[in-house]
Amino acid sequence: MDRALGEFEQLILFALVELEEKAYGASIGRAIERRTGRQVSAGAIYTALARLAARELVTAEVGSPTPERGGRRRKYYRLEPAGAAALSRSVDLMHTMSKGLLPKLAGIAGDEPQ
Amino acid sequence: MSDARLPLLDRVLVSLLLRGAEAEVVVGDIVERYIEDLAAGEAPARARKRLRRQVVTSCFEWWRPGAVGERYTGNRGRGMGMGTGIGLWMRDLRMAVRNLARRPGFTLGVALTLGLGIGATATIYSVVDGVMLRPLAYEDPSALVAVGAILPTAEPVDAETGLYNLAPMSVQSYRLFRERSRSFENMAAFEPARFLVGDLGSEEYVDGARVPPELFEILGGSPALGRMFGGDDFRLGDDGVALITYGYWQRRYGGDPSVLGQPLEPAGSGARSTIVGILSRDFRPPEAFFPSDEVPEIYTPMPESEEGIRSIRRWSLGTLHVLGRLNPASSVEGARAEAEDIAADLAAEFPDQNVTPDGHQIGIGLNDLHAQTVGTTGRALWVFLGSAGLLLLLTAMNAATLLLSRALDRKQELGVRMALGAGRTRVVRLLMGEAGILP
């Protein structure tokens, strides 16, 4: 039941943490792009958000029409406590697992001819 | 705010693939990013490109299998685990395939009919496109003309195409014409020739041409390997150098680069030409001057000496094909009028060469090169294309009739489906699926 979070889902949840109540598709995409340099499509963000909403880690609320996007409404997402817990669990898991291994990892990666 | 609208193509994509509330928010985000990109000083073309990519990837992302979205939990769900959207489409499509497979005779018949019609049309169209619609593959092809003698023994103008029947020119008239004409930027006279190629035992005759330096200036030509002709080559004459076309190089020598520097003719055959270059693959020989099976594949330099003239005494003994490039200021009509004047002058000055014993004058005429290349095949090709189009229409009608008669047969099946709860759209989708798969 408690499936681990995917990498992309983690990125999105972190974006929600940063944006608080200003989190909607475009701002989430911008936040991920600004922090990681990765370009993400709006569709990918929404499918991931829909997955997260289905697991009740986030909740959605449709805002009122906004003129700067042609009168289209925004859908704001909010991180739920369950989502925050899942995110920190998944980050902790990585931390715990990687403890003491990072130097060794860097060594192996350094040996690898790119 | 017109900026907030998506371009038409994107709007169509979105409306086809994204539905309802999701579309509004997703499209809103995409538009917002687009406007921000523009405001941030991004080039409009780049911003549009990015917008397009966003729309396309978003639409596909939305329907990616396994991308579980709200569409499964929202109030549009249809219950009974049937899902909506692409899943349902796939189901209908699969059913359509099964239905068609169940009647292989019918399916094969329709597919063959349609295939025949489409295939024939596509084939004819590709020929028409290659011959008629694409201009000659040379620089500024509309300025290229073919120049030649108009012999009194033949009809001067071909009744079907309106083109002059041009005969090869004699060396003398060519030289005089070239000297006197003011309509041309460049002119090249070349002579068809056959070459004996290869080693003894495997030798063959190959069509070629002796050409002046101007020919490659007019047609453009670059070596795929080796070099083109240089100034000295034209002084040496036949016992010198040769260029071969890319196609011949591949066919005869298998693309072996070591042919450069090899003799062209068999040892002991008397002639001695060395292959110095391979013409690049995109070089198009002046096909208008040759029957289709005699297009030159070997080029040697035309000697500039006067010797050639000695053998040419009689009026009819023309050997030179002449290709000209008109001045930007000249028209084909103007050049024609000028050529007539020059021909009249030549007839007066050199009656021995330019007037037949029974008193007819040899004229000089010219044709637009593209028109001459297409020649009489042009009209035939259009007729072909027209009939192929009719054939396609017939096959489409035929297929439509078959499908219609089949639909009558299936009244019962569709009735059962509808009684079991298939909606109108569902049935339409099934039928459209079948009709869509057939071609």
C-alpha cells in the first residue's frame, strides 16, 4: 500500500514545500526547472499530481479565472501532512542508505570513463 | 488578449487529447509559460517551438499507459472498469481488427482495391512530380535554353509541344552564332561520343560526351573524388583525361577509389584517357539533349583546336549540342528573334554551309530547356495522373459500397450491441475503427 515515491514525485513534493499555497502546474514546473535545470512538461506534472492526489498525499483546489492566462483557472495543490511524511521518509531512506557510501560512489563514478 | 490563445494546431491537439477541467488548467499553465517566455525576451519562434513541445508532450504524457490520472476517479468515469479515452479507443480498435479478421475475403478485397488505387496514384504522381513539377536541378534553371539548327528537311516546330525541332549545329555556325549573339551569359557546345571502356575481355561501349569548360560552368559540377577539368586538359585533346559519373563509377567499378589515375580504355586500343575525377552524385547531365538510354556517363574535354572543323563541310553535318544560359535581361522570345536574324545573316554570308542545294535556309532556334526535357511526355503524364485520380475515386467508391453493404448485414449485431448498452458514440467508434484500419 505504502508505495515508495518516485524521483519525479519527490521533485514535485519538494516544489510544493517551497511554493506553499502558490503551487500550481506552471509554478511547480518553474521551480523544478530553476533548481534542477530539468525541463518538464505540464502534462507530466499533472499526471504525477493526479497520482499523488489519488494517494491523498496532496489535495487540489481550483482557483478563480485569471486574466494573465486567458481567463483559464489554475488548479492549486497543497501538500498534506501524509505527503510531507512520505516525502521525508523517502529522503531519510536515501540518507540512511547512502550514509558513508558517497565518497566511495564518487570514486567509482570518477573511474568510469564518461 | 490574443496572446493567451494557442495557435490553431495546438488548440486542435489539446481539444482532441485533453478533456474537461484538466485541459483548462494544463493549457492555462502552458500559455502562462509561453507569455512569460515572451515577456522575458525570448525569441517568438523559440517560445512557440517550446510551446508546441509542451503541448505535444503534455498530451501524450496524459495518455501514457500507467499515467494514472484523475480521469479514472473523476465523475466522468463510466463504471464497470471500462475506463475512458484512449483505453476505450484501443478496445474498439482491437475489436475492429478482430471483426475484420473474421471476414478475410471482404477485408482483403477492400484493402486490395484501395491499395491498387492509392498505389497507382502515388506512383504516377511521383513521376509527374519528378519530371514536371520539380525544375531542373541546376542553378537558375529558367535561364537555360537548348540551341540548335532548324533543318529544312523537318517540320520546324513540333505541333504538339510548340517546341522547335532542333538539330545539332555545325562547328562553324556555332562559333559564329556565339560570336554574334548578345542574349547569352554563357554557352557550351558539346558532342556525344562513345567510349570503349575497361580491360580487354570485359570492355564495353559507354555513352559519353566531349565537353568544353563552359558546360560545367553552366550546369555546375563538382568532383566527388579527384578533380574537374583544368585549362591544360582542353589543349591536349582526346588522349588526355576523363571524368565519369557517380552512377557509372558505382556500377562499373563498385565505387573503388583506386580508379583515379587508371586508364579508361583497354590497353592497346589506341586511345588513352586517364580517369581524373568522379562527378559528384548530384550532378545532372543535360538529359534534354540525349535519348534516355544515351545520357553521357563519361566526359572528356572537347579539343579547342580547329581540326574538328575540317571534316565538317556539308550543311547538314552538325555534331554539336548547344546549351546556353541567357542573360538575366534576355527572354527566350528575344533570343529566338535574334537567332533568326543571325541565321539569315549566316545564310547570306556563307551560303555553302547554310543554304541547301534546293535553296532552303538553315535556321537557328532555341527552346526552354525544361520544356525540351519534358517534351511530348508532358501532356501524356497529366492524362495519366488524371486517370489515376479517377481510378482512386472509383476504388474509394467501390470500397464505400462494400462497407455499406456490410453495414446492412450487421444491423443485427449492432442492434444487440446497442441493446446491451453500447452508446451511439461507441458504435460509431467501432465502425470508424474498422473503416480506418482498412486502408
